[in-house]
Amino acid sequence: MGLFDLFRKKVQKQEVPEAEPNTKPSEHIQITAKIGTNNEIPSLHDLVAAATPSKHGLYPHEILMLNYASTYKTSGNTFQGFWLYEYGVNNPQAVLESLLDRGFITIGGIKDTLQRQTVAALKIVLSKIGAKTTGKKENLIERILELEDTATLESQFPDKYFVPTEKGTQEISDNEYVLYLHRKHYMSVWEMNKLLNANGAQHLPYRDILWGEFNRQSLEHISNLDFGLYRNTRLSMYDFLMEENRYKDAFSCLCEVLYSDFSGLGNGDSLFFSEDAKSHSFALGLKLESCFPYEKSIVRIAPGIKENLVDLQKKLGLDNATLKNAIRTEFEGCSFLPYHVFTVDECVEIVMGELNNQTEKVERIYQIAESRMREEYNSIK
């Protein structure tokens, strides 16, 4: 199915039944807490009750802790706020100790402790014993271990850090969606856990599920006239495709983002499409104020998007002429947007002008578009 074919099909929301819990959560992770009146801390007990554990009996927050275990000491830790406010874990140390008891992590040795030190701290150790202080961090650690006895090092660095065992490392590998979604926030790890284990675990890989969710969100945002949210979803899809080195598909998504940026449409633009002349005139006046002139316009290429486009041009090996034609082809396919400040030709010229730092050329295009919109505004005012 082509990139824009998804807008031609009616998508039905798939209902996913909540998975029955296979085991009860341990007492130390049964938490329900609230702060203030509007900020509700998630109930870990409820999240775990609706989740399906991994084949070794771990829930998403425990798998995430495995990923972070090597950054924590056996005592005296300061934990990030996300443990409480995103996962409902009010005692992360207890989760670490539970993973230790069950053999998913162990207490590391002096080498693991040295790996948690700064390069500056390692160089001080070497300097004190008259050894070379040059080289990468791993070289410094190996030199210290060769030249200094373990007892002396342990007295200098008394903290012990956790490290995943082979079983823990395998859990991290088998459930990579947990850390990925924790970092990306495309959906919660708990939502993905349900989707992965729906219908008797006859499921797609998590990245395929996530791609389907992106498409579902895109359709929903367009239907609700939330063009800004649509644009952001397509940008997430661009990032996702770049991770997979699918540069041609990523180029298509990035062009959608560009064309959406030039449309002048944002979230909840229903007033702009009102059949009432007064309402439409009011909305059009707001567009004139926000889109023009060029130097004050909100309808411009964001610096990050420009960098992404330059990067893709290199990865795809496109000269400027080929890039221009490719952009035009993609823009011509963006017919799903119900309104656009600029014509396709103007959008193409703006992009190429921005890439080649032709500011005067771009300013003239904005002036032409402003004149056209003002004429429309005056005709219905």
C-alpha cells in the first residue's frame, strides 16, 4: 500500500482485551499514591495486574530496572523521578533487591566500580602511583587494575554497583521494547505490553505494532483537523524509519512534514473551514498575521528539519536538481491537506531557496502568497 493509500481506507479501531495477570505482584511493588489534586501517580499494582510478565516472570518496570541496574549502587542511590511519576514505583531500591534475589542482577567487582568513575578520577589514581594518565577510559581502567592491588582500590572506591547477570542480559534483549519506548514515549510500555500479548500472544513484533499505531494516529488527527499533531506523528515516523535505514521512506515522511509546515494549518482549525463568512474571515485574518511577513512567519522550515533534509540528500546521493524533482513529486502527493498557504511550486522553491540560503528569493515568494491571501481576505471581509 502506498504512503497515502491509508487515507483512502476506513480504519476500524481494534479492541485489544486486557491480559489476565499470570502472577501476583510482590508486596514491595504494590503501590497506590496521589499527590495534589490533579497529578495522579499511576498505581503500579493496577498496571501490573493488567500486564503479562515475561517468560522469566518480569514486568515492564522490572525489565526497565535491569537496563538501569549498572548505574545504581547497592545503597545510597538517588533515583530519577520517572520511577514514581511514570511507573508508580516509590521504592526503586526494593525492585533492585528483588532482581538481585532472583538472580537477574549481581553485585559487581572493583572493575565495575571503576567503570562508573569519571576519567578525571581515574587519572588521579594513576597520577598518585606515578603511572601514565593518557588513553581512553578503558585503557585507564586496565592500567589501574594492573598496577594497583584490589584491596587498596576498594578502600578508595567503597561503592559497589549492580550488574545484570546472563539471565538479566537475556531479559533485556528479549524485551527491548521496554527501554525503547521509555526513551521515545511513542506509547507507554504498559500499552505495548498489552498489544504484544493480546489474543494468546499471536502478535506482531513491537516495531510493526508501533508502525500501525502511527498510521492510526495519523488518520485520527486528520479526521479531527489536528494538523499539528498529524505533522508531529509523521515526524516520529520519519525518525522511526531512519532507525531502520529506510531512507527513501523516511524522505517521503519528511516531505509530508515540510508540506504540512508550509500549509499554515494547526490543531483544531475548524473555524478556518467554517461556511460562515464572518468566522472564515476572522480565521483568515489570523493566518495573515501569523504567516507573513517572511521574517516573522511561523510557516517556515525549522532548523532541525532543514538539517534532516540535508542529511537525507547525502544518504540518498541526490544532487540539487534530483532533490528538487523528488520533493516536487512528494508534495504533489500531499493532496489530503484541505488548505495550503503556498502552491506546490512555491513550496518547492522555498525549500530549495532555504537550502541554498537564497533569502531574497524566498522573501519574494512569501510576498506573492501574502498578496494572494490578502485579496481573498478582502473579498469576504
